[in-house]
Amino acid sequence: MQIGRIVGNVWATKKDDDLNGLKFLVVQPIDCYSHYEGHTFIAVDSIGSGIGEIVLVVKGSSARVCLGKKYIPVDATIVGIVDNVEVDKGEKK
């Protein structure tokens, strides 16, 4: 899983039929301290999240399993909204 912040929406009127009815969001990966980390990507929203929220994202085959479709052309799905992240700021190992 990966943590990210939703930074935008994507609308596509013409797409693969299996993608009809799905909401696409732009996700900016962040680390556990909310620092931006990596390039933005598109993820399907399975939980009703929105811009500005911090979310959990699964990628690869797990992204398709969450949608209940084995052969859907999706490689990232939002599966949770993060309420809080707590990190021990102690000594790094």
C-alpha cells in the first residue's frame, strides 16, 4: 500500500467499457510525514474520497481485486481515507 494526497480529478468520456461508472483521481504520493514523494498517478476511487484527502492506495493485481473484476484495466485503486498517521520519531535503525 501507498499513502497519497488527492490533488485532482480526471474525466474521460471515451474509455474502455469496463471503466464506465468509475471515478478517476490524481494522487500525489507522500511519505509518513506528508512530504511529497514521487510522481503523481491516476487511481480509481472505490470509497468516495475527494480532493485534499490523504488516502491509502493499492497497486497492481490488488487494485483489480478491490473492484471485483479480474480483467479490468486498472493498476491503482484508492481503498481507504487516512484519519491519522503516527510515526515514532525515535532513533533510526
